[in-house]
Amino acid sequence: MQHEITKAIPLLNARGDLSEPGYAKKLLPVYRRADIRAGKLRIKEWDYYLVSNGRFALALTIADNGYMGMDSVSLIELEENWEITTSPMSLLTLGRVGLPEHSGSGVSEHGGKGHHLRFEVLGGGRRVLTAHMDRFGDKGALDARVELFDEPEESMVIATPFGKPRHFYYNQKINCQRAKGSVTYGGRTWVFDGADSFAVLDWGRGVWTYHNTWYWGSASYQIDGVPFGWNIGYGFGDTSAASENMLFYGGRAHKLSQVRFHIPGGEKDFLAPWKFTSDDGRFEMDFAPVLDRASCTDLKLIKSDQHQVFGRFSGRAVLDDGRVIEVKDFPGFAEKVENKW
């Protein structure tokens, strides 16, 4: 049973627990950092954007995880099979990054010595992302400016408890935003054309438990000129009220039930072909990996083991009205991440 939240409510009650676990198609539950009943070290907030056209991609993150903050930039060259990620960190940010309490307004901005990231919501379905990093890779500085437009009316929103008092995850994924702009690095420029480039926003706020393993997949592209994509995943808490699985077609969201990731080699052979299956038969996909953006930081007490795998999906998805959308070599990514944080 998938419980849909259909009206604006406070996200948290007086105890700091979720008022109403479930999913929505707009950012209806009202998040207020002041309502959280947990220590500042445990609060995690981030804005993550991925812009892609299936040939290359740009990922930008501003995160405040309480005990540390992170500003991250990734340039992913899928045709040439390489990627560079640089992620300066800062200690004990404790909310001082000041990320907005709503995804639809304000500015997310942070930087440090030699780098600066800024995400501005302009309204009218437009956002502007800028990034500068002096020492991005062995070829020097990176500069990026990307404008997002034609934001879909509906998105994936989920309020998920963890089964532990005062712990929750509040998340919005806005898929299929058209994108135009450029990235310059090492004397080269990569240009995103609004005709075939799309972005997803992963907007996360919450109080997480210490040890988690999550699975997330996302795609934003088009079918015969109509924006189409999906958000799939699990491992983000207790999803008995609702999963975060959803299709997006022409600006409308179509709710899915449960989707399972089948990663070969005991979930360790990330560049072998994957499969995705669903309990209702509405999402059945093969996945051909192209590049594994892998990183592992293991300090024993703190650990992050990430495999974000970019590739091509082929298969079928079924909209709420029964219409079958078939895709072949559809660009997207799927990931497995283990965190102790």
C-alpha cells in the first residue's frame, strides 16, 4: 500500500518524528530545521544536481552533514570513459552552510579556498547553477554555468522514518528539468544543449541513522521529444508507507510499487550487466554499465563506499494509465552506497 500525502502539513510533530510518512508529488510537508529534536552533529542536508545528455555529465553538491560539510564537483566523460571528482571538505559545519528549507526558493551557496558553488532558484521553473574550482584536476581550473528550465509540475517527494525516534529522511527528486550551459576545463568546453540535456535535483534533509546502505537509480531524457525518466531506490529507511519509485512523463508523475536492483557478482561486479525488476511488472529493465564513478573513504568510525554507475537502460515501463513506454539504450545511472556517518 502506497500512502499519498495530499495536503500541506508540518513535516515533524512536537516530538521530532514525522507527522505523516508517505509520498507526495509536490513538496507539501513543511520542513523547518528548528523543529528537529536531534543534535546538530546528526542533521544532514544537501542539494545535489546532475546534468547530463548521455554523452557527458556534470554533478554538483553542496552538503552540510553536521560534523562536516562538502562541496563536490564531478565531470563525467562517458564517451571517453573517464571522470574527475574533487570534493573539498570542511569540519563541524553544524548547519552554518544555511541551506534553504524549501527546494523552490532561495540560494544554496558555499565555498572555500579556491572554489565556490552557487545554486539559485529564480522562479518560473528556472534555476542557475555555477561552479568554480581552481584545482579541479591535473589540468587546472574548472568553471561551469548551467541554467535549468521547464521544471516539471510534479516530482518525487517522500517522508521516510528510520524506525528510531527523531530520525527521518525527507527527500525530493525533480527529474527531467531541461538544461543549457557549459563546463570549461583543461582548455576544453562541454556544451549542454537544451534540446537534449536534462537535470535531476536530489534535495535531501533529515536525521539519519549511523550505518546505511542505499540503492538509487535515476534517468532523465526524452522519448520522441517528450521528457521521460524515473526515480528508483530503497535502503533509505522504513519504506512501508511508500516507496520512492516513480516514473515521469511529460511533467506528470506515475507511482510505482517496489523495484529491485540485481547487481552481479554478489553486488560487487558493478561493470557487468545489471537487471531491474518490479513486484507489479511496471518496471523491467536491463542495464549496460559504461563507467563506475567509484570512491571509498574508510576511517573506521566514518566510512563512505560509493559506486555510482552510469550506463544505458533497455526495457519497459508502464504509466498509471497502462501505457507501455519502451526504451533502448536510455541514459541514466544506478548506484550502491554504504555509509557510516
